[in-house]
Amino acid sequence: MDTPPQELRGGDFSALTHPDELEAFQSLTPKTIDGFQREIRFLRRDGTALWGNLTLSLLRDEADVPRQVIGVLQDITGRKEAEQVKDEFISVVGHELRTPLTSIRGSLGLLEGGVFGELPEEATNMVALAVTNTDRLIRLINDILDIERMDAGRMELQLAPVKTSEIINNAMQVVQMTAAQARVTLAADVQEDLTVNIDADSILQVLVNLLGNAVKFSPRWSTVTITVAYKNGRALFSIKDTGRGIPDDRLETIFERFRQVDSSDAREKGGSGLGLAIARNIVEHHGGHISVESELGQGSTFYFTLPLAGGRVTMLMCGSENGKTNANGDRLAELQAIAPILGSGTVLIVEDDPSLGQVLTETLTHKEITTRLVRTAEDAVEEIRRSQPSVLLLDLMLPGDDGFTVIERLAETAC
């Protein structure tokens, strides 16, 4: 329930603010107060706390002199309480449910394995059913915890160079038993054994999810094929099946949470509806992109890209050591020359002049070429490591560290 305005109206600001929040206002100056926004606790007249989203702005006179501070306070207590309930639920899921489920699964595994003697046929079937449903619950819990960790920004990637053949083999081994039970063949086509810069465990989770889904929705005696190839400075993975396919109106939403092609899939096929949302989050955290193509009755192909380890970047350098830069027209001419060969590659533009940066960006965007724009050498090096662009359009005369610094750092990384 929203807090009535009279609970706060007419009160002293310091007295209304929760003591633990007063520090947030001590460092405010006329320069920093305008546009200030923060979620802060306040106190009602009865002493109970409420959460508010506070936005501050300055009211200036005709001479542009600050005269008054205007604050807008939105009561978000209800949202905060809902978040607390969610956090408590996640805690229960993570600790109070997963631990006993793991114990139950282990006990069922012992029974299924015949450790305590051979079971009657009827009991064997019941244990197998219990094992299947316990595994399903554990997967659901793990998916919920994964989504929560990603939402909270606690997803930490341990990046390292890994061969694509290695990660594909590992994923196929995990899914092999499921595929054999479904009478589906797994095939790999590694056109070029590339080295990608990834968190191996996270990408294994993506591949296992996509392969598992492909097997799940494939007819018996069919083949699921995973392919990896070089494309525009990245590794392109594809997982193709010959299953029922995905309707056109579901292609845009298939990567959203709790979305499945058919509402009956959760019952008939299993799954939480979170797997593809998790896969997209992981791929995007690696600086990649995930998509799907499908035709009803013919099957689906899921694609995702990953950055290469130590990938090569084509550089176009503008400017000279004596500070004389090329004319804008020359730089545009260079873009016109390379545009036809870029395909879907990414161009990183390093230009400190905002106007010129906008012109260069719009020139390539008009040709449907993906661009990224940064203005400093430091940002350029970080962006190259993160997104592995195909082409670097580099202004050598940057403020602070110049373009030559970027080249030197790239050379050190390559070595």
C-alpha cells in the first residue's frame, strides 16, 4: 500500500530520512545534486521505515542561478517487500530444497543400482520414475538459481582459451546417453578447430542445453548436427535438428523466461522454460549473439557466436605523428572501400571528435554494418578484448594515450 503524503508533508528532511541514509546527502554539491537519483529509506511519523525512489533537480532563475531544489519521491516499499520475499524464496530453494533433494536423488540412485539387492519389476519402475522426476526438480532449482545469479549481476566468467573441438566433444559426451535413449544420433562438423576465449563451464551449459533440446524434439532415428565455423572474426556454432520446428510467432519470444513452443511441453517433454533464457544470458555475457531459424515440420537451427582468443583485427589508421589528420572525406572514402567486404562483421571506431564519430557511425550503419564507437585508447583496448571486432578504424591522435598505444597493447596481447 502506498504511503499517504501527509506522513511526510511538512516534516524536516533530516528527521524524515533514515539515519543510515543521511551519508548519501553529505557529499552533494550544486553540480551533483541536479539529476541525483537513488533508492533511499525514509521514516513515517510512527517511526516505521518506507522505501522511496528519490529524484532531485535544481530550479534555476532567468540568470541560470540555482534557486531551489525540487525532489520527487516515489514510494517503492511494496516493490522492496516483494523483492525481499523473492530473496527469501530463493534462499529456501537454494538451501532448504536442493540439499534434501540431492540426498533423495542419491538414495534413489543406490536403489536403482541394486546396491540393496534386486527389486521387483514394479518397484524398479517406480524407482526409475522417482529418479526421473527428482532429476527434473533438481534441474528446475538449478535453473532458478542461475537466473537469479544473473539478475543480481553475480555471474563471474573465468575466461581462458579453449579449442572448439574440445568443448563440443565434452558437450556431446554429456548428452550422448539421452540421445541414445531417444534413438537420436549426434554428429559434429568442426570445419575449423578454432580457439575461443570463454568460460568453459558456462559455454558447456549452453551447448548441453541446445543439444538436449534438439534431441528432445527430434524424431527417432534422426540426426542432430553441431557445426562450428569461422565467420567475420568469430566462431559460429550451429545446432541443427529435423524436429517439428517452431512457429514464426514464437521465434521472437523463445529466448524469454518460462516460454515454450507449446504449453504442454513442460508436462510431456520436461524442462523449466528457463534453459534458452540462461543460454542467451551466457552467450551475451561473452560478447556473442544467439538466434534461431526454423521451419514447421522441417526442424530448427540454433546459432550463437563466440569471440576468438587472440583474434586478428584489421586496422585502418587515420592521422600522423605530427598531429595532422587526414581529411574527413579521406576517412569516409576508406569506409566506402571496405564496406562491401565486411559482411556482418563489427567495425570499432576510435574517434574522440563526437561529430566525426557520429558521421562515421551513421555511414556504416546506413550500409547495415554493425559499429561500436569509443573515444579513448583505454576504452578501445577494452572493447577489442571484449567484442573482437573485425575492423578497427583508429584515430592515431587521441587525447591522453594516443592510437599508437592501442597498437602497442594489441601487439603485447598477441605475443
